[in-house]
Amino acid sequence: MLCPASDCNLCQRLNAFRHDNQKKFPSYFNAPVPSFGDLNAELLVIGMAPGLNGANQTGRPFTNDYAGDILYPALKKFGFAAGNYGKRADDGFKLLNCRVTNAVRCVPPQNKVVADEVNNCRRFLTDELASMPNLKIILTLGTVAHNALLSTLGCKKSSFKFAHGAKHFLPQQHITLFDSYHTSRYNINTGVLTPAMFNQVIAEIRESLNVL
Ligand code: URA
């Protein structure tokens, strides 16, 4: 159960939004977006939810989303991806030792998820983690992903506070959690996150994997 059924109704609001989008944008993917990359990867990147005209259109996380324009080149720069990121699910772009998923698999209205939706979708993240035998590092993009991960693992939020660039060792899981501000257009446009700041986080992850 790594991905919800194509007409998942665990979240009524997201199901209704999907049906609206199927009418409005019939050529779009308009379904829960499956994770991208190999289950044997050592690195898992967790985003928030698909963007309406991005992952919800293309059917691949962060693909054709502004956030992907920052994420994917950075992954490629540090050897976690190969090929040309062409903003389409069939662009031939490949992740290397890396998998990308979302805390919520369906596109939310106004690009905002609510707590119940994160909770409903947690079962898929649980399965995702259980299906990655070599998992060593998780990168959460933003607080929604960070908190969703901690809840999924049963870790106390007060013990692992979100901060950009933070590195938390999760002893029970033998996993290192890295945090970054989300690569959203809003964060980039407001200067909260720069591509250089994001590259620095990916560089540290590369370094950590090299010494592990
Ligand atoms: N933002 C996310 O958090 N995830 C996506 O898949 C696309 C944009």
C-alpha cells in the first residue's frame, strides 16, 4: 500500500477537489501522486503535497512545480540524479540512491493541507519507510513534512525541533533527519531560502552518506 488508490476517499475535501480538477483539467494526472525513485535508496526526500499544475498535472512529485526547479538540479549537482530534468514524467530524468515522496499525496486547494489530511495519509508514509531497507537519511522540506515524519515514527516533536539546516539523529530508527525550508516559490521569492542555502543542505547529505 505504498500509494493510495487512484480515487482515494480518505479525505473528502481532497477527493472533491480531485473531481473538480478532473472536469476542469481533463488532461492532468488528477490522482494521488506516487513516489519517485528506487525503494532501495539510502535517501528519502519528503515534500508537502503535489502542486495543482505541477505534480498533480504530471503525476511525478515536484515535476513541473516551481519547487522542483530548485530541488531536482540540487539533487543532480550532488549525484542524486542523472539526466535532464524536463518537467515531465517521461523526461528520462532518474534519481540515484534517492526517492522523493510527499506527506500528502493529493493536491490540496490553495496549496494548503489540513491536519486531518496529513493524518489520513500517514499510513502511506509508514509503508514507504517500512519498504526502504537501506534508508539512512531523510530530508524533510518544511514543517508539514517534518511533523508528519515525526508522527509517523512516533518521535516527540519537542525533542526534534524543525530548523533549516538542522540535522537530527533518530536513535531508534538509525536514521539521520535533515531539515530544509521548503523549496517553494514563496520561500525563494521572499529570500527565506536561496538555492545556495538549499545546495548546502544537499551537499551535507552527500558528505554524510560518504562517511556512513
Ligand atoms: N511541492 C511539494 O511539496 N511536493 C510536490 O510534489 C510538489 C510541490
